[in-house]
Amino acid sequence: MMDFLRHLTTTQQIGALFVAMFGLLSLVTLYAFFQTLHEARGPGPEDQAAHEVHQQEWRRFWSLLKTSWVMATVFWVGWALGDTVATVLFAIVSFLALREFITLSPTRRGDHRSLALAFFVVLPLQFAIVGMRKFDLLTVFIPVYVFLALPVASALANDPERFLERNAKLQWGIMVCVYGMSHVPALLLLDFPNYEGRGAFLVFFLVAVVQTSVIAQHLLGRRFPHRPVAPQVSQSFQWLSWSVGVAIGGLAGVALSFITPFKVGQALGMALLACLAGTLGHLVMKALKRDRGVTSWGLQGQSTTGAGGLLDRVDALCFAGPVFFHSARWYFGL
């Protein structure tokens, strides 16, 4: 079966993926919609508290489902418009995510120079480096040069109050929202042998396995609740649901190996690595939200930007992207 799928033309593979992905998303969305109607019939007064908890869980699931639709749409738009436009599209997503992150992080007047550099110099340069395929520079530009330059700009502003805390928050936001996100369009430009013009499939592979793992972890944690690992950070992160979710993401990678340059075993390993990074990164971002006193970057009534919780939708991808990209480059000698 895998050999048959692997030998399909690029157009046939794209058509098969389109039907499978959006068909599956449509079925899951319809199921969730009818379940919501069923639950909306109204419990008795004695069951109101349990009903509220159940509704909150469904809202979280709907959020994950919306994330999947957004990521699927971004993939198809990026593939249809070409590598350059896809890179610009991811740069816009990165800009909005960083804006959302910074809005929740208190800043002072002395941070204005550093913020201007982050949004209007660092971010465009990082994605320009991606477009120029300077992958060695991509690796070190932010962690080395930018992280040394930004504190200098802050120091020159002559405001030492909470200097370390302010700079650490800005650097962390750049690391997640810019550095992490920039590695996703970089996958479009990797030169695998006999894989020319198919880089968009790698982006799809990464998004699909990470989202599958996150959704599976959420559903399993809800269906088979166990003691949470870090209850102050996340009530839904449990070792059993997490490990099974990662395993399911790995199996999704095996099922999608025909669209990648990987063999089945390689696809399994790369998928597991991406799922590990993505799900643990999702947990880290939950800890950041708890530190800021919100349950969602775009919670209704507390939405921080016009992006409407965009960072909630891409946080796992921001962690999985660099790990997946550099692992592929190292293992395959690209």
C-alpha cells in the first residue's frame, strides 16, 4: 500500500491528502457539533456544576479543532501560492503571535527600542534568511547575535528597573514566536535527494502529526482521567494520555510516510520527535499563561490582540519546528 501511494504523482498525492484531511476534519466537526446539541438540552439544577465542567472541556476541544482547521488551511494556502508567499505568510503569523505574547508581558518605556528591533528588524531578517536558504545563519542569528544585541539596546535606554526580567521575557517571546515559527517554512526549502518541489509535504507532515498528538492527548485525558503531573500548570497533562497521544502521533507519521523522503522507520522516529517537542512545548506555554494569570492567550473577554488567541493555535508547532528541522538536517546530512 505504501509503495503504491509513494509512486503516485505529486498531483495525485495532493488530491488524496486534500480529500482525506478535510474529509476527516469535517467528520470530526460534525460529530462535535451534534454532541454539543445533545448536551445543550439542559441538565437539572443538581447537575449544573458537572455540566459547566463538561462544557468547558468541550470548549477546549473546539479550540483544538479550530487549530487543526487553521493549520490545514495555512498548509494549503502556502502550497498553492509557492515557497516565497508561504514564507511571508508564516512571517505574518509570527508577527501576530509575538504581538500577542508581548501584550501579556509588562513593558516599560525603556523597552521601546528593543521592541522596535524585535518586530521590525529581527523578525523580517530571520524570515529573509529562511528565504535565502542560509540555514547555518538561521541557526545562530537569534540565539547568538540578537540575544546579545537586544540587552545592549535596553541598557542604552537608561532604565535598569527589572532589567533582567524584562529582557528575559522579550528574548523568550522572540525565541518561541520568531525563531520557532521560522523553521516551519524552512522545511519547504530543504534539498532532499529526489524530492524536489515537494517541501510543502514536509510542512503538512509536521503539522499533521503534532496536531494529531495534541488532540489525542486531550481526548484521552478527558475520557480516561488520571492524576495530573503538574496540576498547577495543567489539569489535562497526564503521563498516560501524553504517552499514548505521542504514540498515536507516531503512527500518524507512519501512515503519512509515503509523502515524505523518509522510510517507514525514519518517519516514525521523526514523528515521535516532533510530537515530543510539540506536546511538551504546549505544556510550557500553559505554564507561561498561568504565570500571566490567563487560561488562554485569546480568552473571550481577555483577548490581548486582534489575532484572537493565535498563539494558542501555533504554540506546539513553534517548539516542534526547530527540533524537526535540525534533526532532519543532521540525520540526512543536508
